[in-house]
Amino acid sequence: MPVTAIPLGLTAAATCKLDRRQALKNLSVSIDRAGGARACVACTPGLDGNRRAGGLAAGRGLIKLPREGRDPDSMACTSSIRRRGVALVIAGPSGVGKSALTEALLSAEPETVRSVSVTTRPPRAGEIEGAHYHFRDVAAFQALVAGNELLEWADVFDHRYGTPRAPVLGALEEGRDVLFDIDWQGHRRLRAVLPGDVVSVFVLPTSFSVLEARLKDRGDPPERIARRMAQAADEIAHWREFDYALVNDDLEATVAEVRAILAAARLATKRRTGLEGFVDALLPGSMDVREHG
């Protein structure tokens, strides 16, 4: 049986991590190549010039099929297959690295937008209104709840957090993916109102000692760290409710794994809202494929 050599100075675990990172780098290249493919949009009905030049034409919503041997006057236009956006949820205990993960995802996936939550807690140093959160007092938050302007909301650590309804639904309808950094309660409520849109990832730490060290590095006071560590066990207990669970032992590899999950979700048949019309036009005589089911 062949033996895999471990480079000098590396443990078997470290070698496994390197192999994982290399495999995911290769996968990321494949994702970028697939996502970066361009399609002819000259015959795409329903798309204005700006959206043809940018928007959906810029990435993963469009495909191009070979035209060789086909009669251009009788074939269906193959340049556009619309899709609905993905509501990508990233959850996990405080200190697991969700913020770094979401920032890296937004940088790597420019078509993905962040869902900016509403909260009653005060801003932390460096947080910007409208970019990190919408900061509101309790009365204003309650008015949003009463007006049905939030998709979901929950009490977390003595403060309220909620997801604005209109911008999320608008982005999904336009085929844009929305990234959520919310807890298990928010995930449960969001899935209840958007069952066909949510794809969720729970991020696990390598150990509780690593989790505690990250909270200390963040500068949290001791009493807050103790409270969050006590809460972490309860949060992790909900990991089975999520579509995927990843151990964040390497940020670069975890980002690549989430990007692979997102790429697959974009191609789900149920999400490609323009696929049925494309198939109908593709078949001879525009015959409905369901008749042959």
C-alpha cells in the first residue's frame, strides 16, 4: 500500500489542512470560471441595456449553449435563464469568525449583498449606520414590528435584532444573493417565511478554548466573555437545523467551502425561474416537457 509522505516539520493534521486548502483552491478556480462565463444577450427579451451590460449578464444568471448546426430563425433564444436569489445564512457562536467570513465572502462574491439588520443595541467602535446595522431605539423597533416591516426579529443578549423585509425581497426577486449574519433564532424564523430561498451554514469552532481566546482578542470584558461562552453551548446545540455545518479551522478554506455551497444553490432547478420557459422553447414545436414526464 502506498504511503503518503508528510513534509518535514508538519503533522498529519497540518498536512490534511494543506490538502484541503489546495482542493478548495482548485474548486474556487472552477467556480470563478463558471461564474465568469459571459453570454450573448442581444436576443434576450425583458432585459434592458444596463442589465445586459452589468446585472444578470455579468455572471451566474446567464448561460450560452452551442449553436452549431441549428437554424437561427427557428431556434429558441438560449442566452438568458433567469434565477431567483439565494438567502445565504451564516450562523454560529460569538467569536467563531462569522464577521471575517462574511467580509471575505462579500469581497469574493461582488453580486452578493449584505442584509443590514435593525438593532436596538448601541453602535460599537467603528460601526457605521446603514452599513453594519440600522440602529434604532426600542420604540422605533417596535413600530417596525407593528408595521410588518421585518421578516423576522428576536431578542439576543438584552437587545432586539431584525431583518428588514423590503430590501431582502427586492434583491431576491432581482436574482441577487443576500448574505445574513444571524443567530439560530433568526435562521429558524427566516426559513419559516422564506422556505424556498434560505440556504444555511452553521460555523463551528475547533474548540471552546479557541472560541474564548478569540473573544479575549476582541477586547470583550470578562463578564461578557463568560456570558457568551455560556451561550455558545446552547447555540451549537442547534447545528443540526442548518443545511451545512463547517469547522472554521482555516478561514481561506472555509470561505472556499461556502462559495461552493453558494454556487450549487444558484444552480438549483427550483431557483432558476426562467428554466421552464427556456425548455419549452427548446423542444420541437415548443412542446411542454412535462407531457413526457
